[in-house]
Amino acid sequence: MTLSTPLLAAAPLVAGLLGPALVGATPERHASVVPPPPAAATRLPEAPAPADVVEHIAARGAADHLRVLSYWTPDRMDNALPIDLPGLVTEGGLLSGLTGGTGLGVAPGVTGGDVRLVPPRHGTRAEARHQSARPLARTSGSRWAVGGAVARTTGRVFLTMNGVDFVCSASTVRSRNRDVVVTAGHCVKDGSGAWAKNWTFVPGYGTNGAKPYGQWTARRMFVAGPWSRGSDDSYDVGMVALAPSRGRHVADVVGVQDIAFNAPRGGHAIGFGYPADPPYDGRHLVYCAGRLRDDPYGDTHDQGLGCDMTAGSSGGPWLTRFDTSTGRGTITSVSSFKYSDDRRTMYGPILGEPARKLFHTAERA
């Protein structure tokens, strides 16, 4: 594990020893026009490119998919938790850092562990609830009210990890099998620990109801070896191949975003997600926009984006060359983690050769 802390499945940090823990972020000044990417961007050395892809079969047949669909009742969806620090702590477990205002989303039959509840942090930042009829070129957290393709292709993920129900974010991507979504690695597998169970994707969540375009379950999941073996944040990317729903592929119902690998560093990006910790409630699509910058600590190969989105936004897509009139762009990263001494910045991994191999494996699944 690096000095960073993922927004989901984060391990507890010891002050002064392991580095900063996850917190929120503060607002940034607005602009009114999204600038084009710069003509030239610097390229820094990328993380080494391991060849291994770690795969998990999430469902083996129709019965497994029906079980997952039945599991996610409206109450369970409402009570599923984001992960943050500080919050719930389980003795010797990876459930440390849970917060949320809706109660514990613990799966039936889970026992054991000394669990205590620490009250979640509440914020009153005005910009967190900002809504504009025109997209902003620079915002650290505003509700997306413009619609377009991104309002359909981005969705909420519901999953169970170590017996507790959680939420993340994800996006559909253009793929040969028309089934692939991209998210954070920690929204798929708990580092070197358990794979997620009951994994389901709800695109366009809350646009016109909780599930306006239906619900898709996972059939196969993929993460890179360095994430699976050591929770390396530079590889915090997951690809999931979904099962068709009522005979239809997810891409055919909601559309897709393009995805690019080995993109130049820097430039302008816009990140989307469903943050669920205060001051957000997980019911609205939120976005951050601004220029990308390198990890100042040098602990990862990730880039940072000014953003106050909270837990629940993990895995949400970062897009470049984004067209606000259509809501389409190119995914070049996903929301991954924050540092405790930098309340203004979300970090996301570079989609390099390891991510490319994940994607090609997933689209052949």
C-alpha cells in the first residue's frame, strides 16, 4: 500500500508513519468556458507495465445474476455505504474508515468484529450544492444539470465487500462485446484481499428515477497484478464485463464513452461521480473540472484534479476532450484517492499499458 488512501477499501493509517488519510476538499473559483486541451503536454515516466491481469468470475449462470438482482432491494441500495476515514473501525479488518448517514449496510449473516461508529463529518460548503445551467471550466464539485450522454453512461455501483454493502461509481466504455465498464480497482477487489460480491451497475442513477435504464450485474472482473497483490494506487483501475439485461447489452441501452491509453499528462479534465458522504447524498451526478497536476509526494504515478467529491465517487470517469453539448469525451483516468493534508485534490491513475491489457481482456470476455 502506498502513502495514499483509496476512497473504498482503505486501510487505517497511522499518523506520522504511513502518511495522510482521506478527507474532503475545499471549493475552487469558477470559470464559464471549458478550454481546449493544450497543444503540447509533458509526458513523465509511467509506472512499470506488468503483464499480468488478475481475473475473477463473478457469476456462473442465470441463477447467480438473478440472486444479485434480488439482493439489491431499495432499502439495501439506500443503506449501502461509502468508505471514508475516520469512521467505522473493525478490529483487524478492512472495514475501517466507513462513514455514512444512512446506517450500516451489513449483509445478512455477517457476524464478528468489534465495530464502533464514529460520527461522520458534515459540511456546509455552498459550492458542493452548486448547480449551473452551463458547464463550468473550473469547479471542485457541482451538480451536473446539463444532461447529455455522460448522464446515461455514468452510474452507481453497488457491491458487497467483506460482508458490508458499499457504493462506488463507474462508466460504460466502447468495447467489442458492448459489456465493459471501468471503475476503480478498489471497487472490484480489496487490494490483496477479497473480491467484491453482489456487484451491480445502475447507469444514469437518479436521472429520472433510481434505475431509469435498468440494472446490470457483473459476470467477470479484472484488475492488474500490482493492485491485487499490493494495493498499489498507481494501478487502481478495474474493468468489469457485465451480463446482458433482458437480452440487451449495456452499451446498446445507454451508449458509451471512448477510452484512451498512454495519453499525455497534464491538460484539462472533467471528472464525474456519485459522492455519497456529506455534503453530498449519492443521489445526484456531480462533476469536478480543472487542470491536471502530478502527485507532489511522488508516491504514485497518478495525476490530481481539484475536487471536493467525497466517498462514493470512487471509480467515476475522468474525461478529456469533453464536448459539453453532447456529453461525450475520452476517459483517461478514474477517481481513486485523496491525501489528508490536501483537501482540494482527488487523484486518479494513468491508464497506461496495464490498463490497456485489462481493457482488451475484458472486452474479449
